[in-house]
Amino acid sequence: MGNREDLLAGARKAILERGLAKVTARDIASAAGVSLAAIGYHFGSKDRLVTEAVLEAMGTEIGDDFEEVIRVAATGRAPAESLAPTMDGLLGILEQNRDQLLLGMENGMVASRSPETQVYMAEATERACSELAVSLRESFPDLAEEDALAVAKFYFTMFQGIAVMWLIAPGTNLITGAELTRVFRVLGADPTPRAG
């Protein structure tokens, strides 16, 4: 690994050991086995390094789970029929990734105060939605690119909102796949993305 990768790994290790609020640049450099100056050279700031480390870990762990949920829900189903099982699968991701979601939420609060980090977060969100759209198109080959991206953004946004509710109000009765399907039916919306 190079210094940049060492720093990302060191940041994840130090954050897990000390917590996001308490971790220092020195903790990260020590865990990475590199000089303190390497943080500035590769990332510009400790906050940017922490943001990238947290998002990379979330993208790997939660992103892979998200794509698997899409694939499983699509098996033998049309896009509209996959809505309920996808939603229920997303709810399952919460329990498996509680610590990552907490770190992501804490990091989001830090990002909300930094215009530079907000730009990075916006770019990371665009990449995540694009990757989900690719998974949707692989699962539903007839799905138009624009439709796949719209569905990906919908799922991504729903997941973010549900994750926040689950973290801050754990007793909340979160919307299920069946209830989401009902919402589309009540509103008279056709949740089936148009092909081609």
C-alpha cells in the first residue's frame, strides 16, 4: 500500500478505536505508520481524510449489500414487482451496518459545516447513485439508463431517510415494502420504470 491507502486504513482503524469526535490527526498518522505531514499532502486536512475513509468503508460494505439486495429482489420479477422486496432488503441492511451508519451520520454533520466537504459528498452521492443504476440495468436489461438512474436515486434517498430515522428513533415503525407499494397504488402512480 502507498501512504494514501495507509492513511485511509489508518483513519478507519483510529476512528473505530477512538470515535469520530475524539480522533486526532496524530492518532490517524500513528495508526497508518506515516508522518503527520502525509495527511496534508494527500488529503489537505484531517476532516477530508476522515470523510473519504468513512465514505469508502460505507461504499464498500453498505454499497455491496445494497447491490446484492437489488439483484436478489430482481430475480424472476419485473421492476415494479421488485419494489417491495428491495425495500424490505434495504431495511435488513440497517442491522448489519449500524456502526458504519452512525459514523456516516456523524461525518455528515461535520460535512454540513464545510463547503469543500459538501462538494466531495455531492460527488460521492452521484457516484453511488450511478453505481446503483448500473446494478439495476444489469438486473433489468430493458430498463432505460435515465429510468435506472431515477430508480437508483429513489432507493438511495429512501435508504438515507430510513437510516436516519432508524438511528435517531429506533422504535419507529419504518415503512415496509408492502406499505411502499401501497403508497404508489394510493397515489395512482405506476412504479414501473418505462423500458427503453
